[in-house]
Amino acid sequence: MGSINGSPDSLRYIAQSYNHADSQASALRLILTLNPHWGGPENQIEFVRFTDGITNTLLKIINRKPGLTEEQIDHEAVLMRAYGNHTEIIIDRERETKSHALLASYGLAPRLLARFQNGLLYRFIRGRPATHEDLVKPSIWRGVARRLAQWHAVLPISEAAAVTSNGSAEDEKPIMHHVDVEQQSEKDDLVPVTPRQPAPNTWTVLQKWIRALPTTTDEQRQRRLDLQKELQRVVKEFDDGKGLGENGLVFAHCDLLCANVIAAPSKEESSSDEATTVHFIDYEYATPSPASFDIANHFAEWAGYDCDYNMVPTRSVRRQFLTEYVKSYSHHRGLPESSQPDIVDQLCRDVDRYRGIPGLYWGTWALIQAQISQIDFDYASYAELRLGEYYAWRREVEGTRAQAGEEMPLRERRWAQEA
């Protein structure tokens, strides 16, 4: 199943847009264009708004025709994802659509139905979004470990890397708003990093974000230069071609927060350690990446949007997760059981090394969101929290925190905890 079935080139395009200010009417027009047979008097269209995401609008559109069971209604349900304002600055929408199609061809994403001017329509996956409290439950994290390993083992990064046409968006100038000529030349002074593999990948995405940071004030310009130096440093230290996958890269989700983990419905809620079947949604940030970044990023999300670092997995829980992951990865790659303990040991070391990088990644992202987003979320404070994780990790690794006689921050303390 290696081809991109139902690729975006053949995907139906609806020349309409979703209007956030006129939500129901514009969504109704879109669904009736997609499904004209839903227009008769016997149809009862309903909209269910999912609000867990912090950059997009996600609506479940159902037709509650008389006589249908909930399962039958869900089988015909459509999800409508409408993009947030100006998110094209940080997300390559063409790549997202093609990644979705690639995943669907491997049975790892719901089928795409159509695209419209500012979003996508696709099939609904039955289940419930996890909460960050769910992520710490063995039944859920075992399911996540198995599914993530399947992604990393079976999806070809060659197709992921080829999903953009006419070159990658990461190689282009990012879209800027309200920037004068002098500021523009200031932005162009940055020398982009040159990772081992061509764009797109984790490093080129982060480079694109740093280039899109605001430069209105001296403070903003200095911060942008500082973050560029950190990116150069990180690429030099981490982009070594080692690790799982092809040249140290796998096809990664890169945004496995709780709301993007869907727990499949089961006849009874299991409280045991048995793995729950899970699916992943939202492929905006999916790109070739070191597997250890994707895993460390997921562990960071155990803290939730509020960054409750008491929830971060301890050393023993991370090892259990990685043991489950490697078992699944080895199954999908046909690796011998005898090789698994060594892979687990190496992954434990690598994920530990990567623990600070998600903070740099999402801290930079949040600095952009603080400028462009109209969503009621305190991105500026979130940026400082996430960048703080990165700098706390740096101080721990370099020993400067201990030399200064300062207390170890909670996140680092929790990460170092054995049980």
C-alpha cells in the first residue's frame, strides 16, 4: 500500500470557504455541496464542535435520519477542519493534505473527502479524544506506543519528503505581515541551517518558524538571533544521521498532544494495563523527524496545555513505554526479538537527550502565535514556559545550574525520578 491513494491532485475541490463569523450557515453550504442527498426534508443535519485544538476549528457534521443507530450515523459523519487565521505562516497546508493522503493509504488516517478554500473534509473516526490525565494511564500509553511505532516503522519518509511540489515551503520566504523594507532585510540576514537531509524535516520547520518571528523591536530582533544560535547548536549536536529509520529520520506526527490521540470505543472501559486501541488525528506538523524527538515531544505533552510537570513520565515509565514501542516497531519491521533490549537501551538514552528540544520547538511556535492568533489563549506566557524547558535542560546538561547552587526545576526533577 505504498502509493498515495486518493492523492490531493485527484481530491475534490470545493470553491467555498468556512466563515468563522457565520459558522453554521457556511458549514451547511459546504456539507450540502459535498453530500447533496442530505438536502431533503427527511434529513436532520447537526453540528458538533470540538474545541480541544488551539489553532483550528473542528466540526463533526452528522445526519440524524430517523431509524439510524448512533454507529450508523457516525459511519456517515464528516469532519470539517477549518484553518485558523494566518496559520499558513507556520503550517505548510499542501504538505499537510498530502501527508493525510499518504497516511490514509496505509490505513492510518481517515479517508479524505474534499478540500475547500480554508480547510478539509474527511471521514470521522469513532472514539473519544484523550485528556492529558488519560495519557498517564497504562492502557492508553501502551496503545500510543504501539501506534507510534507503527507510524515510524511502515511510513516511507521518501514519500513524505516528496509531498510538496515546486520545492518545499521550508525553502521559501515565510509569509510576513506588516513588515517594512528595513525589517525585511534584517530578517534576510539570518544564515539558514543546513541539515543533513533536505527539507522538509524537524530542523527546517523550526528554521522556517524562526525566520517568521517578529522583528519590530530591538528585543524581538535579539531574541530571534538568540533562537537562531540555539537552532544552529541543536542541529550540530543532534542531526547526526543516527537512530531509527532512514538516515536517522522517520515519518513522525510531531504533535502528539492528548487531543490528537483518539481512544477507540470498547464495550467496557478497561482499567487494566491492557492496551487500548488508539488512532492519531491532525497531521499539520507531520514531517520526517528523529524518532526520539517525536517520542520526547509526546512525553512533554503529558504535562498538558497548563504545563503540569508533575505529570511528566518518570524514568521507569518511559522505559516501559519504550519497551512497548520497540516490540511494536520490531514487529512491523521484522526485527528479531533478540535485538529489542539493545534498541530499548539506546532509545532511553536518545529520548533523554532530546527532552529539551520540544520546548525550543513549541516555544518558538508560540511566539509566532502570540502575534497572529485571534484565539483566546495566552501564547506569550506559554512561549516562556516552553522555552524555559529548553534552557533548564541546557543548564542541567552543562552543569551550570548545579554550579550556581540553584534548585533543580520541577520538570528536570520529575524527568530524573526513577519511579
